[in-house]
Amino acid sequence: MKKSVAITSGVIIVGVGVWLGATWYTGKRIEEQTQQYLVQANDKLAAAVPGVGIRIEQDHYARGFFSSHAQYTITFTTEKTEEDNKPLIVAVTSEIEHGPFPAGALARGKWLPQLAFIHSELANNEVVKPFFDMAQGKPPLWSDSVLSYNGQADGTGGIAALSFKDDKGTFRFSGATVHSLYDNRDQSIKGRIESDDLLLDVIEDGEPLHAHVSGMGMDIDSRMGKFGLSIGTSALLIKSLEIGSAGLDSPVAINDLGYALDVSEDDAYVAGKAVYKIGKISVAKEDFGGGELALSVAHLDGPTMKIFSDTYKQMARGLMAGRGTDEGLRDEQIGSLIENGGKLLAAKPSLAVDQFVWRNAAGESRFSLKLDLTKPQSDAGTGEDFIQSGAEFLQKAIKRIDASLQISKPMAVALGAQILQLRGADAAEARNEAEENIQAVAGMAEMMNLGRNDGDNIVSTFSYADGRGELNGKEVPVKEWLAELANAGGAAMDEDESESPIVDELDAETVADIIDAAGYEYGYDEGKKVFTVLAEELSPTDITVALLCEPDCDKLRMTAVYGDQTPPTAAVIKHWNAEYAEFGQASLNKQGKAVLQYDVDVSEGLSLDMIQMFLEGFLAVADDFPEPPDEH
């Protein structure tokens, strides 16, 4: 008996020792891996939203034996306050329960060993204080996550109920709940977001505005595919949406508004389907019906999609580096597009409007279209060849077209009568006028062979294959249509080129026009010949465009200074200049602030459109610096 008690006691002591050791090890492991996870998170944020500077940093991490406390800051570098022009910074606190048996995981029925349980919530500061006030002091955002040793994160979270009311109106939000499961092994995520109610009643510019959304739900189930594309499904459904304002003649209500998206792949191809639907739309309480639009694409060669994307990035780098003349650069770009576009066509892709349907109480109308493409046996070789033989290339690239249209005349009459009544006609007048209009349309369609009458429907079909097209059973001159389309495109290109003169010298007025055409306001120092670009939405605190005259004014120097950001390290700057100098030379100024500089030389001749593209490209790169351009 004593022996068995001793053995049992020994097992318990050893078990407790193992548990304590595992708990200590888990806490140490979490702390060591935190920085690695932050780097990965920031890289993914930069790739997902390249136009917005979002960065997560760890303020402090206090590790205990059974639990740890951490605080993180999230900085939005392109969202600046009007008062002090500083980035927006919010803080998140996290309470971490160490595994292998964290209490939070056990409370949720997770009985197997887990790495940790983490409760996180938004911390109160001056930036988010209004949201805390709207949530009656509760954290507006929170999440609970169970982290497993195999890289899974099972989480729940939410947005608190928010409400606000003053003399300008009322805002009320029921809050939202989030459930998600993430697996780091295949970067898959499954989740659902739900919210019951959102109400907005305000006075906007002296006029009332009403919006009410109820029954919102979104689902996602995706993973990273073999071709570097996100594969899976997502869907959104809003049960009810009501909008009323002075700008609308009548209030609008939409029921069952949503979409569903499905992207799939096999060993060689990528395909996608999207369905958008409206259950019912009502205007002034009149039911105008509902419908759906279903689109699909199939047989997109997966590896070529990657190549096409890489080619696009190379073209952008070449543009920023200023390789070749305007004409040569254009031929190089179009040639690359044609080469990779030809590879996509070789896979015989198809595009389709599977159905576009609209229905009401009186009937249903629908449209469908399928377009099969192929690579021509002898396709265009250069950009100029394509321009010259565009009609022939287009004709050969389109393997087949099948389209059909069916318009319900009773449905069209009912819809037309409703519209006329909204404009003030009485019901009888509206009905008679709508019937006359539809009869006239039906007769005109038959006379012009655009459609034929089939009982209560106007129907039309079009098919094209092997260079021959038929509209409602009669041959039509498809070749001439395609030729006109290609000629129109070529004429537009020629017109664009003629509107962009080549210059080998610049003056202040020309530079001002370029900045203005790029969509930015500016200031100008005539003595220094320096323009200051006013772009508060971008990351740099100071952006200048200087006209360099030595002695000819044939160079522009674009400079971005980052006065309110933590400067990158010397290693980061050295790496940038070694890998990405063609996008701009990086350095630190005398004040220790980061500077990005890019020169444009027009002495050999450059079009004004190209100079504008250099400016816009520089501003885009400057907004993301020091994130590498290749990651966007």
C-alpha cells in the first residue's frame, strides 16, 4: 500500500513538474517568436494594402511564469490629423495565458495541450477616446484566440455596440461578432462576421439623411494556392438596406443584397465565379423586383498568370528607371503584354455572363453570354504589328461567342409604368404609355432584326464562330464590326500620342501643368525654381520638385522627406540603394531624417505624358518607402 502511494505521489510530482516546465518553456517561446511574427504581419499588411502605411510594433512585453502581458502600437502613416499632421497611432493590450493548459482554452472546451490563450483589446487614448465614449467605456474592439502548437489560431472577437446622439443626428450600431480559424501551414482562413443593425439619421448640408442596414453577414474560406493566388470562397449578405435623402426623389429599400465569390484551381488552371444578387428593390414602397448577375472565367493558365504579373512589375521598374526613348519604351511594353497575353490565350480561356436576370411580379427577363478565346496560329509579333493587324488578330483570337436575350414584355410594361408613376403620371396613363412604348420597341427590334416577338417575349440570339456571325439566324458582317473597333482603338492611340509633345527642355509653367495634371496642388518658389507638392495624404512630410538649370533647364529633381517617421537603419538604406535605386536614391539628411530623391533627365527628349508618369510613379513609391516596390 505504501509502495503504491509512493508511486502515485511520484507520478503526480513528475506530472506537475512537467506541466510547470512546459508552462515556463511556452512563455519563453512566445516571447522569442513575437518579433518574428510581427515582421511577418507587417510584410503581409504592406502587400495587402500597399497604399496605406500600417505598421505594428511591440511597446513592451512582460513575461511571467503562468502568463505574460504585452502592448502593441499600430501606426497609420498615411492617415494624418489636420491639427498636428502626425500619423494616427492606436494601442492594443494583450493578456497571454501560457500553455500547455491555459485556462481560457479549457473554458472553451479545448482539452488538448495548446500553446497559449490570448485576450486582446483596444486601449484607450486620445485617438480612439470618442469610440470608447460611444461604447459607454467598454473596449470598442476585442478578441480571444487559442493558439495551438501546430500553427492554428482559433479566434472569436467583436466590435462593441456603439451609439451617439447630438443636435446633428443619431448613430447606432448593434456591434459585430467575428469567428475565425487560421492555419499558418497553408495560410488558410475560415471565418464569419455578423452584425444585426446599423442606423444613421443625420442632417447633412442642411438636409436629412437616413440609412438603415440590418442583418449583415460575411463568410470567408480561403487559402494560398499553388500559383500565389488566394483560392477559396467568400460571401456577403445584407438582409435589408434603406436609404433616404434629399438627393433621392423617393426612399429606396433593398432586401437580400449580396454576393458570392468562388476562386478555384487545378494542376494547371485557375477559374473563378461571382454571383451578385438583389432579392427585392423598392422605391417609394413600390416593388421594382429583384435579380442576379452571375459571372465566370475559366481555363486561365496558372503559371502564366504569375509570369504576366512579373512582366507588369518589370515594365513598371523600366518606366521608373527611364530606359529607352518614349517610342522604344512603348514598343517594349506592348511587346511584353502581347507575348504573355498570347500565352494566356494559348490555354483557351473563356469568359461568361452565365446569367443576368431581372424579375418582378409580371415576368422575368434574362441575358447570357459566353466568350471562348484562343491564340491565333500566326499572332502579331510587335506592338506596331498588333496595331496594324488588330482587326484580324481580334477576329482570330475570338474562337466563339454565344449570346441570348429574352425580354418579358409584361415585365417591361410593369417596370416602365412604375417609373412613369414616380415621375408624376397616374396609374392608368402610366400603364397605357408603357404598353405603347414596349410595342414600339418590339416592332422596331423585329424590323431591324435585333429581335423577334415570341408570345409575351422579345428574344434575340447571336453566335459567332470560324469568322462567321449570325444575329437571329441571319448572317451579319462581324469582320467589319471588328475592323471598326480596332480602327477606333488605333485612332484613339494616335490621338493620344499627338496630344503629348516631346520636350528636351522645361520651364516653370510646363512643370506646373504636369503637377496639376497629376492631381496635386502646389506652391512655387520662383527664386529657387522649386515646387512644393501639397499631398497630406501621402507618407512624406515634404515633397518638392526642383527645376535644375545647368545651364539648360533639362532636369527635374523629385525629393521626399520623412520628418515624422522613425528613420530606417543604415543597413536598410544600403539595401534599398543596392536593390531599388532605380526608384530613387535613399539617404539621411543633416537632421537625421529619411530622404528619397529621383532625377528625370529630358535632355534627350521625353514626352510630357511620360514625365507625368515618372512623377506619379515616384509619389507612389515615396508613399510606401522604405517598403520594397516589388512587394506591391
